[in-house]
Amino acid sequence: MERPVIYFDRTGPENTDLTLQASRKRALDLGISNLIVASTHGDTGLKALEIFKNTKIQIIVVGISFSYKSEGWDMSSSVRKELEDQGAKIVISHHVLSDDIIGGVSEQGIPHQHKIIAETFRRFSQGVKVAVEITIMAAEAGVIDTDHEVISIGGTHQGVDTALVVKPSYARNFYDFEIREIIAKPRIPKEK
């Protein structure tokens, strides 16, 4: 099977619209019913709702944990309500590939296994790491099941630039997680 992949010249929010539009097309082609999108403040979640309007695809917006609120990385209650009023499901949680107690404390500077996994995904792009992570977070929150493919969308700092078709898993069944297709990603995974 041949499938086109969109490769962006650089990371960043300028790729958001095309990433979401390509994901919409692929979701409809495959009959996928759930789209998971990373959105710290909610703007990308709102954009996804706009682009996926008039489809039966459930938008699941995954935001960063409240531990980052002091750094300004949080979703306001008014934006959260707006997303929910438009039909999105919201998941706010710690990142499964960082931000837990093990991630906060490492023995003698040796990175924990989940840090190695996260850094391996970043070799493809930050968005690949984010897309895998938010899918597991959504599964752990019970808003998706692990029996059906989903499209998961992540990015680098703001907006989105990476979209994957994945077979989800829970964190404790990580070896069951599958990246089945790359819809879009930055060709050069690091910011310039």
C-alpha cells in the first residue's frame, strides 16, 4: 500500500491547519471515530472542532497537568467549557512519558526508561512523542478504548505538526501500542 506523507520544512504552528485537514481526510477514509489532539491552552482543540465540524468524529482534547499552571501552561475554565459545549471530551493529566515521581527523581543522573522512550520518539519529532503520550493519557482516562485505531495529533510548543494513525494501549501494556501510519510530521524534527 502506498500512502502520501506530508513532510513540513519546519516545526511550528503554521502547520496546524494542514495537519488537521489531512487528519480529517484520513479519519474519514479509515472510518476512525476518535481524534486525539494536544492542546495546552485549548486553541488547537477549538481549531480541531472547527475543521472536524459536520463529521461524527469525537474530538478528545488532551491538556497539560495543573502542575504547569505557574508557568502559564494551563487551559482556562472558560475555554474548557467552550470546548465541552461544542462536544469535545477533555483530559488533563500528567504526561505518561515524564512528569511523574520517577521522572522527577533519577538515580545518579541516569535517565529512567520512560525518558529514553520519550527521547527515542523525539528523534522522529516532538509531535510523535506527544501524539503517543496523549493517546495513552486518553486511554488511561477511559475516554477511548484500546481496541480501535485513532488519529493522534501533537506538535512542537504551539499548534500541531504531527499526525499519526495509532492502535492505542494503556501505559502498563505499552508493548501493545502501535504506530500504524504517519500522516504528517516535520522533516527536520528539531526547531531551527
